Amino acid sequence: QNGLDAQKLNAQFAKMSANDSCTSGGQACIGGAFAQCVGSSWAVTPCSSGLSCFALPLVTKAGTSLACDTQSDAEARFVAAGVQGGVTG
């Protein structure tokens, strides 16, 4: 289930813009960068060179986490979680 949940988040993130309104405290990956909602605006922090922000499935407990990762490692995490379709399903 974690893999499916993370794919759903990544698909939602792909449609988001840094100009979208948000709920304070929210987190997302927008345009490959980590974004945190401050007030009602996204504060965007780029990942290091060669990395992009992804929602990834947790391994040891229910849930997902947002992290900067390589595309290939992110995809491997979804394979390991037993889901098909890459990072967005």
C-alpha cells in the first residue's frame, strides 16, 4: 500500500505549481524540488544537483516520505515495494 500511496502523491505533485495556494505546514515535491507551505504559499528548496524530490514508500512502517533522490533509485524503491508503473503509477 505504501508504494501505491507514494505513486498517487507523485502523480498529484506533477500537476502542482509553486504558485498554487496551500495549507500551512503542508509538504510537496514541486518541479522536482522540496516544497513546504508557509502561510498559504509554497517555499521551494531545490534538491542537490542530479537529484529530484519524490514521495517514496516507507519500508518498515505504513506511510510515505518526501526525499531528494535519483530517478533510478526512486524507481528501484517502487519495484522493491512491489508496485509497477514507476514513481507515478
